[in-house]
Amino acid sequence: MQKIKSLMTRQGLKSPQESLSDLGAIESLRVPGKEEFRELREQPSDPQAEQELINSIEQVYFSADSFDVVKYELEKLPPVLNLQELEAYRDKLKQQQAAVSKKVADLILEKQPAYVKELERVTSLQTGLQLAAVICTNGRRHLNIAKEGFTQASLGLLANQRKRQLLIGLLKSLRTIKTLQRTDVRLSEMLEEEDYPGAIQLCLECQKAASTFKHYSCISELNSKLQDTLEQIEEQLDVALSKICKNFDINHYTKVQQAYRLLGKTQTAMDQLHMHFTQAIHNTVFQVVLGYVELCAGNTDTKFQKLQYKDLCTHVTPDSYIPCLADLCKALWEVMLSYYRTMEWHEKHDNEDTASASEGNNMIGTEETNFDRGYIKKKLEHGLTRIWQDVQLKVKTYLLGTDLSIFKYDDFIFVLDIISRLMQVGEEFCGSKSEVLQESIRKQSVNYFKNYHRTRLDELRMFLENETWELCPVKSNFSILQLHYESDEQEKSAYQEYDSDSDVPEELKRDYVDEQTGDVPVKSVSRETLKSRKKSDYSLNKVNAPILTNTTLNVIRLVGKYMQMMNILKPIAFDVIHFMSQLFDYYLYAIYTFFGRNDSLESTGLGLSSSRLRTTLNRIQESLIDLEVSADPTATLTAAEERKEKVPSPHLSHLVVLTSGDTLYGLAERVVATESLVFLAEQFEFLQPHLDAVMPAVKKPFLQQFYSQTVSTASELRKPIYWIVAGKALDYEQMLLLMANVKWDVKEIMSQHNIYVDALLKEFEQFNRRLNEVSKRVRIPLPVSNILWEHCIRLANRTIVEGYANVKKCSNEGRALMQLDFQQFLMKLEKLTDIRPIPDKEFVETYIKAYYLTENDMERWIKEHREYSTKQLTNLVNVCLGSHINKKARQKLLAAIDDIDRPKR
């Protein structure tokens, strides 16, 4: 409306009514009338010329409504007036006025409909305003009537009602304040009940209520008290959280986590929990060790409580070392178990939170929860390795506090068993290797086991030097596989009491192990004891009964201990297997030294062991046998250390007699010794898959070499050992004397063989009888019997050839006599033995048949048959062939023999 009035004012109108009634005032402005408008419009005009006239009007005429035109024009007049110029200027002004008037007329006529319409709207608006004025007048009149109608009583009722409402609100506030003041009592009760979530919830609600009534002076003090109470609850909550580390309780931990969630400090709780676990590990090990140290000290001196854990471990006595270690590992296992159950709790509740979050719509809360859950998960996973490292360091410190070399083997194995089980728990706990404990226990185990092994080698030497090599009967199915090893697959409690006899064969424990000492008796079992046993279980001559001695059983017992060491501590498997191989090496070397070494026979080229066996024996002698009588004071430290790793060569017991012909030169003892070695080699063959499984890959070539070059050569010792018996069992020298008395230059073919053949056969018959006598004491296996017969027959045949080579004169008939004697010998011999073919049969027959060769054939024969000695070949040329070849041919053949013999020189 104000805008309309302003517009009308600018247009020269006072109001719609006034504009209608005062149209005559426009005449004073000389506004053309309708007729004049019509005339102006009807006059011919040039729009462009008119616009130029309008544009030529000075700008000052358009400046403001208060502009005085007359005054302006008068001021413009020059001092000297010129009528013509004035008239011309007047005409110009008239033209400009006419152009403006015409333009105004055109605009008025153009806006006339809109102007009329706007006047009608203004009129309607004025009518509405008049009606509103009437309504307002009536409203004020009614309000005045209502005001005059109210009484003092009505207003009093309203004031009382308002006061009542205020008092009711005040009473409610007072009751709330009273409740808040009694809250600390209820909070104390809830904390005693360990209802931490309820206490925190109540405290937070009280703080919220206190903030509502903070305008009361008594509430400000209460609010401060509630804050102190909340801090106290957090302290008790932290104490409650620390209890989780030793004895996890799912209900207790659930309350604690709910409480921390209400506080919005789940991440802080997880950080605190890891600190508590670290502290729990330290406190646990210290208290366990302190308890044993104080108990063994026998006094209440508090000096031990002030020691560091490292120093405290050095005060543990050997007697209490193993029980303390067991309790220490149990306590640490309980801490690790609590941590593991804590992780399980979070995994379970994370799944529940994820399921509930998927049903909700609070995206902000869900994102925050997921962040906390991810933080907790990473923290717990990282804590697994950290806690296991702390446990390893504490146990390592305990192990280093005592020299483990002072313990007996069984006690040391028990220590390793406990640590091994702890490492298994740790590896299952965090999925990582126990590098700290493995390296620590490996070093101590190697040092301990090296000293232990050295002692066992000395004991083995003592056993060997006191061994009488009598048969120790066992059940026919006895084998090293019956040893009761600790197996990884066996289910045992974490700290099961160690059985010190677990590595002893069942037969030993039941029949041959001393019940008081647990050791295998050094002396052989008495014959009365043997007779008292069931013949169905034991038989000296049982076909398949193993042949072994007390020393063999001792070695098997040691192998059981060594295997147990490997199973408990696999990182030192190579060292243990290396030491185990030395047991076998030393046993093999002893058997060879006692029964197989004979320089006189080996110098003849007979009975030589294989090159592989000789290489093995040389290796054992160089690496294991200490051949020096006393240490050289000028020797270097390195040489002295090397000597510590070696063992003196064993000596055969003086009780063992190997020179009596009645016993076939100790054949029974030789059989027991040699076959016990073969049996031991077979047992090692059984162990090869297990040893190969635990041997590190880089060390497997050593194991393969040990089996291929050492274990497999055990049976090859039979040849040199039994060759010695065969070389003495028959009187070969007597046979040579009898053959020397035979006349070989006979002129006619003989039908009767010579007496040396009968004498030789009698020797074999006597050998067979003695062999049967020995078999009554010791079962002689078929391979041994065959070797003995083979050696005897081979030596007999070589003796026959040697006897033929000693012949001074020989005719064709004499050569036929040789064939007759040998055929008679073979025929009778085949009745005494089942060996087929007869060893070295061709050796004799070929030598006899060489007499019939021509000169050229003989030269080629000599070059092809180098198994004969120079003497035998020379005699063949000089004696046997001398009758039908000339001297030049004989010299030629002798030169060929000399060429064959020259490389040997």
C-alpha cells in the first residue's frame, strides 16, 4: 500500500478519490486534453525527429521535482537580450514541449487500461480495510466486557493452582536429590557384588540427573563426589581386569567388558589387559621360584624377596629344580590359557555383535563398534607372540640359573620333556616356533649330551673289556622296536611323571633289569636262572632266537635313551644321531679288534676284508679311537680337545680264551660277538625310517653314508673273524708234510688214493664234531656255518695246490694220481657238508690240468691265472712241464711269470 501511495505521489496524485476529483488541476500543468491529444496524435510527425528533440532537452530538466524551470531559464539569459534569438529559443522550447507532450500523451493513452484497473483494486482494498476496522472495534469491546466480568476469587484460584504445581515439582526434585545422596551406599553394595556394569550405569544416570539439578547448591558437591566414585569404580575395574590373567572366568570377564563398554573405553581396557598379562607373567614366575627358594632355605629371611628374578633362579637347589620347573610351566600355562580363552570370548561376542549390528540402523554406532572390534582383534593377535616371547624369556632365565650338567640323565630328560611340552603348548598357542627356548635348550642339550655320551662310551668300553661273550637269551621275537619310546602321538598330561625305565625293553625290565638299580647286570645270567625259565620262552638253540650279549643289550638301552632325546628335542637330532652312530662304530671296531684282526693271515693275502670294510675301520680308528697311551704335554689345545672326543681302544677280557683247539679257538665267543653285531646292525636298519624323519635335510647325507658304509658292513666282519678259526681248525701243515712224502713220479696209474686225503678228511670230520659241540652252547646260524665250511674248504684246497707246488718230480701218472686224490677228497667232503658248489674246486682242478697245456697255451694261461702264486707257477713250469718242453721255452715261461710278479714287488 505504501508503495502505491509513493507511486501516486510521484505521479502527482494524492489519493484515488482526490485524483478523480482534482483532475482539473492538471490544466495548470497544461496537459493536453483528449481533443488536444487527438490533435497531437493526428498531426503528422516524424518519430525520429521527435526523439532527437527529446534527446536535445538538457539533462537538468530531469534531475528532480523541485527543479525551478523558470529560474533556470532566466539565469541563462544573456546580459544583452536579442529579440530574434529569444523568439528562436522560445520556438525551440515549444517544439521540445510539444514533443514531450506528445510522448506523454502516447504513454498515458497506452497505460490508461492498467491505470483504471489499479484504481479498481485500490478501491476494493479500501473497502476491506474499513471492514477490518469494524471487526477490531467489536473485539476490543468484547475484551473489555470479559475483563470487567472476572472477580478477585477467580484470579486467586489460578494463583494457588500455579503455586501447587511449583510445589509438586519442587517435591519431586527434593526426592531425586535425596535419592542421589543415598546413591553412594548402593554403589558400594554393587561393587562388593562385582556388578560393575550396574554400578557404572547407576553412576552415569546419577551424573545426568545431577546435571539437571545443578542450580541447587547441594548438587554441585554431589556431582564432584559422583565423579570421584566413578574414578574409584574404574580403579576397581582395573583390578578386576587383572584377575583375568591367572584364572579366566567368563561371567566375570563379561561384566568387566560390559563395564568398559559403558565407559566407552574398550580400547583402553585392551591396552590395560596386555599390561596386566605381562605383569602377571613376571609376578607368577617370581612367586613360584621364590616359594621354592624360601622353602629350601628353611627360614623366613626376606632377602630373597629383594632379589631380581634372574638372581633368584640361581638359588634354586638341584633337589627342588624339577618340581619348581614343573610348577613354573604349569603357572605360565595357566596364564597362556587365560589369554587364549580371552581371545575365544572376543571372537564369540564379535560374531554376536556383527549379527545384531546387521539388524540395526544406527550406522554411526556400527562403524564405531567395528573400529573398536578391529582394534581389539589386532591387539589380541599381536599379543599372542608377545606373551609367548615373555614366557620363553622367563623359562630361559630359569634354565640358565642352574648348570644342567649336574643332573642325571633321567632328570635331564625330564627337564627336556617339560620344556618340550611347554614349547608344544606355545607353538599351538601362537602358531610360531619357539626360537628362544629351542636355541637355549639346544645348546645346553648338546653340551650335556656330549658329556653324557663321553661317559657312555667309557662305560661301553668297560662293558666290552669285561664282556665274556656268553649268550644272553631273550625271547625269539625280541627287537629294538619293542622299546617304549615317547611318542608325539601319545596323549599325555602336560606334566606327566617321568618313568625312568621307559626306554628299557620290556624283556629287560621283566627279566634282566636289576629292580633296585634299574641297570642291566654286567655278569651273565646263571645257568640255574636259565633252567628256571620256561623253555617255551627261551631256548639257547632256538632257530630264530637273536644272538646277543649283555653289552649288546646295554647298547640297545643307550639307543633307547638317545631316541628318547631326539623325540623330546628334535633340534639336536643330528648331534644325537651322530653320537648314536659312534656307539655302533665303537662296538663294530671292538668286535673287529677282539676277533677279526690277524696280521699273519692278512699278510698271506687270504681272508682279507673288503675295501669298504677296511675304509670304515680306518675311519673309525681315525675319528673315534685314541691310540696314544698318554697325552703329550707339548700338544696343542686343538689336539687336546680332539683327544677328548676319542675313546681308548678296548682290550679283550683275559677270561676269553681264543687259543684252545678244543673250543675251536673261541668259536662260541666269536659267534656271539659277531652275530650280536649283525643283530645290532639289523636293529639300526629298523630305525632308519625314524632317524631319516627327524634328521635335518642338510644332514641326511651323513645318515645315508652311515648306513651304506658302516651299518651295512657289519655282516662283512664274519669273513675275517671266521677265517681265523678256519685257519686254525685244521692241521694244514701236517697235510703238507704228508703230501711231501708222496712219490709223484710213478710209472703206472694208481687205483688207490694217498693217505693224506684220509688224514685231511679226518680233520674235517673232527672239525664237524667240534662244530656240533659248540652249537650246543651257542646256536650257530646257517650263514655262519656256511662261512666256516667255506673258509676251511678254501684253505684245504689252497693247501692241496701248495702241496702239489712243492713236488720235485712228477710224471704223467703222478699227475693222474693228483686228480684221483682230489676227486676222492671231493666225494668224501660232499658227504660232510651241504655247501654247493665246493669252494675253490676249480682252483685245484685248473692247476692240475695245466700240466697238459702246450707251450703257447701255457704262456696265455699264466697271464690269465694270476690267482696262483709265483712259486706255484714256477713249479708248474719247472717240474710238471719240464719233461715235454725245451729249456728255451721254459725260460720264456719263467720270464712271463716274472713279469706278472713284478708289479707286486
